[in-house]
Amino acid sequence: MSLGGTTSSFAFIIHPIEPQRDVARKFPLLGKLPPEIINYFSRFFPPIYLSSVTGIRSEATQESIEGWLLACPMTPKRMLQVPVPVAYNKIVQTGQLAERMGAGILGLGAFTSVVGDAGVTISRKLSIPVTTGNSYTVTVTSEALLEAARRMDLKPDDCTAAVVGAYGTVGQACAQLLARYVPHLLLIGRQPERLHEVKRKVESVGARATTTADLTATRMADLVLTATSATEPLIKPDHLKPGAVVCDVARPRNVARQVVEQRNDVLVIEGGIVDVPGEVDFGFDFGLPPGKAYACMAETMILALEARFECYTLGRGLSLDRVDEMAQMASKHGFRLSGFRSFEQALAEEKIEQTREHARLARS
């Protein structure tokens, strides 16, 4: 499984988000166990090699890279239950597997990029560079929300945007990026001091910002971006104004499925999904159609294509300069915002048109 030590290789860590479904992707029989059993014993499972990734080709250089998908077996709930050093140890073990396979850089997916200090300690315990992928996630998530707004006949420069989880790593950077396009942001979170720091940054970009711990403040927003580390859905059908657009970048999801079942006037999209250049074969079904990846995965690939074997995105604070640089590198190599998806289903143009019409009637 080694690529002979080639420097144009990468590894990316994923882990089970929905225990039964995700475990069944690799081990069908284990996936039949009750979720609470999977959750408990996930602490004791070893790191798992899932697949080789081939066919990624830069549009700019025509260079190809290869990599691997590896599984850190712990569920989000289990990562939050165990002491942080225990979670670190399991992630580091998975990173050491990447080292043995010859990866030049390691990407942290989902909760492996959230635990503790967001990758800093993990990077110190490994000999290869580590990135959380959050820089490109911020770009793609913000771009998706703004494009969806336009598709729903909303003009960003007339909108109020709410960011739920506004002092989180992704949330605060998205808030700053959105401040370039919308005049007013609602920053929502439970820690006032941290929210006020984000407010200062947002207002330095030029937008007006309001802070609150009240989740129902989302009812005042035309655009809602959710990026918390909650393990249960937060956004319910009555939390949204008529015609709102919601971009959920959190895994597990922050938006309850009841929103799309009960609110035909609201557009809910998943954030952070891109088309990968070349004829990529992931060799494993991680929940997206062929040729598509999460932006955090894509950042790891982009750094490999650039031969930037460095800890590019780590920790709780993101630099907008780095976010912008990553966006430029992504565009150069041919990574692009993918079509809209909602709860793992592609949103057909007809469905978007229907939602837009329902939104128009609801607003009138």
C-alpha cells in the first residue's frame, strides 16, 4: 500500500458520524449492532485502512497525486465522553499509520479536527505535517451560502446573516468572510466574551454585528450558517424566517431533518462540498457521489499538489490571508464548489425553483 515514499501523497482521517450507517460502510455485520454498543466499543477499535485514493490531477500542472483514507474508529459522542488525551491518542495512532504508509501530509476530518486544541497537539506528536482543512472549508461554505442566496432571489448586500457557533474555528472565520458581502451579522453562541471578540473582527471588516446567546435570533436572519460541534440538531423548523437559506457545515448536522420536511419555503444546503479535478477514485463510499469531496479533504489534496508539506491550518484561530491563499490555490488546480446537496441528496434545479416560489409566497 505504500507509494514508495513519494512526496506527492496524502492521508485523510475520517470517522463514524452516524454509528450504524457509517460502520456498515466498511463492516456490514458490525453496523447492525445498536448505536450505543458501537459508541461504547469505538474507543477500543484500532485505526483502520479504508482505501487508496487515485486519479486526482491538477488542471494547472497536470500533476497527479495519490493518497489514502484512514478511519479513526471513535464516534463524536465517544470523543466527547473520554478524556481529551485518550481521544488524542487514538487520532495520533491513526496518524502514525499514515506515517508508516508514506504519506507526505495528513488531513483531519470532522471531530478529529475539533477535539482539544484543534490539531496542534496531534501535529506535535507526529513526524508529518497536519492540517484541519478549515481554511478551504471556510471559503467553500461561505461561497455556497452566498450562491444559494442568489438562487433564492436574495441579494447578499440586503441580507442579515446569522452564524451559529460564531466563535468556533470555522464560524468566526466565516463570519469575517461574510462581512465582506452582507451589512449585518448575528453572532450566536453561549460565551459572551468570545462573541465580542468575533464582533470586533467582523466590524473591522466593515459589517455591523450583534451578539446573542439566544438561538431563536435566527428568526431575524435571511441567511443562516451553522458550524457548531453539537452532537444533536439545534436548528428546528420554528427557528427560521420565511424564505431563509441555511448552510449547515457541521458534522453531525446542526439542522434537524424536520426543517426540510415541514418548511417548503426554506432552502437547506450542506456546506463544504467540492468537485475534485481529474478522475478521482476514492475506493470507498464515505457518503458523497463520485468525484466530490468535503473541502477539508480537498485542502489536504491541494497542499499535496502544491508540495506545501506544512501544518497549514491548525488551532482555533484562522487567518483570512491564509483562507484567501487557499482559495487561490484551489482555483488554480481546478477544485470548484459542487452542486447543492441537502441531507445527502442532490438538490435538483426543479426542487430549488419550487422552494424559491414557496419562499416568495411566504414572504408576501
